[in-house]
Amino acid sequence: MRLRYAFRLDPTSGQRIALARAFGCARVVYNDAVAARERARAAGEAFPTAAVLSRTLVTEAKKTRERHWLGGVSAVVLQQALRDVETAYRNFFASLKGQRKGPKLGAPRFKSRKDARQSVRFTANARWSIPAAGRLNLPKIGEVRVRWSRALPVVPSSVTVIKDAAGRYFASFAIDTDPAADAARMPASDQAVGIDLGLTHFAVLSDGTKIDSPRFLRRAEKKLKKAQRELSRKQKGSKNREKARVKVARAHARVADARREFHHQLSTRLICENQAVAVEALAVGGLARTRLAKSIHDAGWSQFVHMLAYKAQRYGRTFVKVGRFEPTSQVCSTCGHHDGPKPLDVREWTCTACGTTHDRDHNAAINIKQAAGLAVTACRAPIRPEHIPAQREEAGSHGIRTGSRAA
């Protein structure tokens, strides 16, 4: 399984200049490749191949007066920019043909030096290395100081240097994990859990555990409003406006980092403690268009579910998504009676069939676990909710008299 390990970088002033040069050269080659393909499309000609683009936009361009400064960076960085163009067009055409899952993708666009994220990628051909001192040695940039928070499990295949909107630098290493080593690291477990995601409580587990929602954005909202007001008062194009923009970006980065860390810790704990995990497939895109949009984005359900999915795959756990139309909040988890829909302000309800009083979220978590087929009886046999008999007015074929049917 391919994963990425990201570490913070502390480049010197000279290395920042060299990285800015690498970002700019990669961006220019990327834009030149997009422009070349767009010219071919407008003229009705075949798209230039990767070999032709590499020869004209890199090898021959370095010999010209307009692009001679491309020789100041590693050639691997420029070649990777051309590969990114090929990947972008491949994904675009696959999306047009319906061969790619997810939302429709647009055609590749030109990059700007004012983009919030700048990046360059170094593969093994670039001969980058990690010396004994623990720094990251990059070609034509030098040895950059790295804040190592943990050891890399295997030798990385490539490294991507990223500069985010807050002006921070990161090194993202691509590694291929060992399935046997990952399985040995994870303790054995025979437990299963259903998770109901919400806003009042971020998650309610089928065993009754309730995990409060940290609400990182809501807690930092006062500081964010102040920083954004200061940004709006600065003159456009001034240095003070750029300083205010970085201040806002850093405030948002702190919120995003805290939320990501919370998701990582919780997802890792759930995967370690349970052999099987079930969640409900929520339509986050649709819910984010309601009046609860800010709270839903603050919770970050999609990121959390994605972490559960890839960690379960990595460590050999079972991950199940229950359909969003499953009536988990309407069915009694004790007797299986369908009690109908309920407004959101109803947090507790009593089953009209068996008289059991349920906590809405805990009951939903149990139903999610049962709908995924993860619940077990005392003899460890898997069970599912019993079939609910259809109501009298719903059963049978309407319009056909019962007496006219054959026995």
C-alpha cells in the first residue's frame, strides 16, 4: 500500500530562494505544456507526445535566451511537471468518458505563482538523499533541516517539497508499506463497532461511548474574524496586506492541523481496538448546503471516514459503509420495529412495540453495526435485524380482489 509521510522543513534564506526558483521553473514548464496542447487542439492537430514536449520545452528551451534559466534547477523537477500535465489530461478524458469515479473534472488550467500551494517532486533519478546528519539533501538546493517526528518504515521512492498558503515548507515522502509488517504491528482483536457521526457528539459508538465534537473552527472563530477584518482593511498589493494574508492563512492552518490530528488519533484507536468498523455513508456534499454547513465542515466527516478506510485496508481490518437510506434512526435496535422518522430535536424516544427507551445516536450506532452484518449472538453467529412485516395497506397487489386469486 502506498502512503505518504510528511515532515516540516526549515530551509535557510538561500534555500528558500532556490526552492522558489524550482517552484517557478516547474510552473513555467507545466504552463508551456498546457499551452502546447491547447494550441494543438485549436488547430485540430494531434496532441504532442510526452517525448516531444520534453525535447521542445526542456532540452531545447534551455538553449534559448528566453528559457535559459531552466538549467538552474534539477531536470527531474521539470520532467515531473510534464508528467503532471499528462496525468491531468488523462484524468480529464477519463472523466468525460465516465471511466473515472467522482465528480466531473475540468480541463487542466494554467498555474499561477500566487497559488496557495506550490510543489516540486524529486524521484530517485534526482539522486536526493538523507545523510547521516538527518537532513534532506536535494539537488541544487542543498541539505535542508527536517523536523523528524518519527522514523520512515522503508526507503522512500520519491519526495515532494510543498509550500502551503501559510508559508510553511513540508517534505512528503512516498513509501510502499509491507503488509506483513503492518499486520504484525496491529494487535489481534475480535471486536466490532458501529459508528454514528453527528454534530453534538462527533461520534457515538455502538458500545455506548460518546466522543465530544472538538469544534476547532468554532473555538478559533473569534481570532479568525479579527484577522480577516485586518486583512480587509489593508491596501491591495501592499506588503502589509501580504503579512495580513499570511496571518489569516496560519490561523486556518492551525485549525486544519488540529482537526487532522484529532481524526488521526481517533481513527487509529478505533482500528486498533476493533477488527471490524462500520459507518454510515453520509451525503456530506448535500448536507453542506444546509444551514448547518459551517458545523458540518468543521466536523470533517469525510476526512475521518477516509482515514478509517485506508487504515483498515493497511492493517487488515474490515471496513463497511452502510447505505445512507438505511433507517438507522427510525428502527428499534431491540425488536426491529420501524417507528417512523423523527425530527432532529428528538434525542430520546420510546419504542411503541417493546417499550424500550433509546438514545437516538446510540440506537443508530447499534443499527449501523447490525446493518453491516457485524453484530453477533452469544454463540458468535452473525445476525441482522429481523424483517419487518409490511403494513396491511402496503401488502398485496392493489386493485386485485383477494377472492379472485388462485389458491
